[in-house]
Amino acid sequence: MPNANTAKLVQVTTRAFGGRIFSDTPLSVLSRQFDVVVEGKSGQVLGGSGQPYRLRISALDLITGTNPHSAANAFSQERIERFDADHGWPDKQATFTIRVNDPMAVQGHLFRYYAILASANEIVSFVESPIFLL
């Protein structure tokens, strides 16, 4: 991280639920859940500042051109945390578990995840995942 007062997201990837190996395709929709992992880095000053931020993930279904989030399938999530060691900074790794309760609505679709980091002092960073298949 070149600047002590900045932060950025490095990557967002998907993997089988509870797995350790990142995968872009295919993920089994029959397991009804998978993980989205977001990695970020911050400078030492910001990373220990305790400043609040928002970390949001959202999916795009490339077949329908929409976000597949629904009451049954929770494809979008958000966390409000702080830049500090308790929340994993300066080398952040956040895991979001996605639950798919209606697999037929998304089975055989191609997706891409987006992760967005935003804080009050106008730090904004985003990354997109490789395309993956459910």
C-alpha cells in the first residue's frame, strides 16, 4: 500500500461453501450455498484508525442482466465495520456466505460479483470477480 492513509480492494472471488480453493466455475447450486471472499489492503494509519466503512457485495446475472437478489436467494450483502485489527486490517479478508433457497431460479446462469468499499473520507474502491457458473 503506497499511502498510509488509503485503502483498496484487491480481489473478490468465489469458492465452494467452507472451501479453501477459489473457483470461477462451476459452483454447485445443489449445495444451496457458496462463499464470496473479498480481499483488501490499507495503509498502516488508516488500517488502525477505527474509521467506519461499508463493504458491500452484489451479483450480476449475466443471463438476465439483473441482480438475482430476492427473498429466497440472498446474493447481495453489506457490512458496516471499522478500519482496525479486530476487522482484519491492514490485510482484510471478508467471507460472505450466499444462501440459494431457490436454485432453479439461478441454475445454469453465469454470474459476476462486485465488491464495493466506501468510507466517510471518500475512500471508494471496487473490484469484480471472474465470471462463474451456478
